[in-house]
Amino acid sequence: MAGQLKIISGTSNPELSRSIVEKLGVELTPVLLDTFSDGEIRVEIQDNVRGDDVFVIQSLSKPVNFNLMQTCLILDALKRASARRVTAVLPYYGYARQDRKVSPRAPISAKLVADFLCVAGMSRLITIDVHAGQIQGFFNVPVDNLFAAPVALEYLRGIEGEIVIVSPDAGGVERARAYAKRLNAGLAIIDKRRDKPNQATAMNVIGDVDKKIAVVVDDMIDTAGTMAAAADVLRNHGALDVIACATHPVLSGPAIERLIASSFSKILISDTIPLGDKAAACDKLQVFSIADLLAKAIRNTHTESSVSELFI
């Protein structure tokens, strides 16, 4: 039997952490998170955690290297403080796109990050919509890869009109199919191909979007180049409206400018990554919270109950 439930928040997403503990009816365990004058990260757990069941909430978003190192130091501090079990709750798992060797002398960064976390003292991982499902096999500890779809579907079911779910590329077809099945909607795929280097990418639509509301679903929006181009193609193929739905709002580089100028009427994103001033800059953004989903996962994990009800 695990000890007392304790929740610790890193500095990457404090608002989400506060929402989670509010739903759990507990307080955040106090922890000193600071930096020394030379930039080294300082961590000190300020409450007794001996024999307790501790959950560390941290998104590995920008600044990803700082947040990763801070997470590892928190995990190490808890291990050395004799916490009975330490679960890392990483709503956004950074480095997930580097899950295989793409060139002869490249690292598999997602695996290295998994090793960092396990060596630091992680007993279990809870994450949401990890970019590549096989990353779960990089860990020698239990992994719960939850899906944000049940929360997003609550918003999508309120859309009036005939919906077609669109995958922005071939790699996202399985995700799009899951949405389409639960909405009893049609399915379409954006086929993009580049015949020669440095030439414009040709984009075609496989499926019928004419006179329908096209909902483009993906696990993340990074620079938004592919998503914005997909919206234009769907409009050109007769879609009445185009909506984006993604779990992780990475939104790096020119993403906000591209989304503002895009053909999307609405962009649904979760709060796995804090938006900061970005939300005000683009009025198309609509945030749905995954705090309740994570709170249920934490509660069920702590009580040794099944988390299968949280999966699609």
C-alpha cells in the first residue's frame, strides 16, 4: 500500500498543476526551485516524503533542456528522501519526435530522455498523446499514455453540421480514424509529396470534404506550416469550414503568425503546454483543459485502481 499522496509541481506549467490539485482536494507539496548564480538548478523538497506516493508534474516544453534537468533533479531528491514511489506526470513528453535514427550517426534522443528519467528515480510515467507510441517501450517502468481525445470530443460534438475528420499526413491516420469513429464522421487524409528537393510540396485530399466541416486533428502544432497549408487545401476542395484540433500547442517560431493568417476559423488545443501571451495574440485559439483527466489518472494510480476507463 502506497503512502500518503503528495503532488510536486515543476516550474513549466504551474497553472495546470494547481488545477489538478484542486480537483484532487490536496495541496501542492512545497519545494524550493531556484538557480545558483552560475545557472545550475537548485532543488530542495521542503516536506517529509518518506514512504509517500509522490507525483511530479512537469511538461518538457520550452525551455525543454531546463525543464528536463529540473525534473531529473526533483526525481533524484525524492529518491534520496525515501519516497516509496515516484511517478512523473509529463503532460508533454519532449524529444519524442527523435524516436529513431534518421541518419547514420544520429542519437535516439527519446530513448536517452527515458534513461535519464529512470536513472533519476522515476517509478512510473503518466503522459498524454506521446508523439510515437513505441516510445512506451523505451522504459523499463510502467507507462500510461493517456489520450486527450475524450476531452476534445466533448467540444467537437457541439459543432453543428456534417463533420469530416482529416489527418494532416499519413502518419496521423490512426488518430484521425479514432476521432471519426467516435463522432460517426467521415475520414479524409492530406497526401503531401515533394517530387524533388527544394520544390514546393504538392498537397491533395484523399476523401470527400466538399460542403462539410473539416476538422484537422494532430498530436501537436509546432511551427504550424503543415497545418496552415492543410487548411488552405481543404478550403480549395470545398470545405465549408476548417477547424484544427491538437493536443500540444508547441507553437514555436512563426506558428502564431501562420495560424492568424490561416483558413482555420477555430483552433482547439489543450493546456499541456502553457500559452502565456500567445493566447491573446491569436483569438482563434480555444483551450480545453486536461486537468481532470490527469487528476483521475493520479487518483486511480494512487489507489491502485484501473486507469483503463481513461483510454479511448
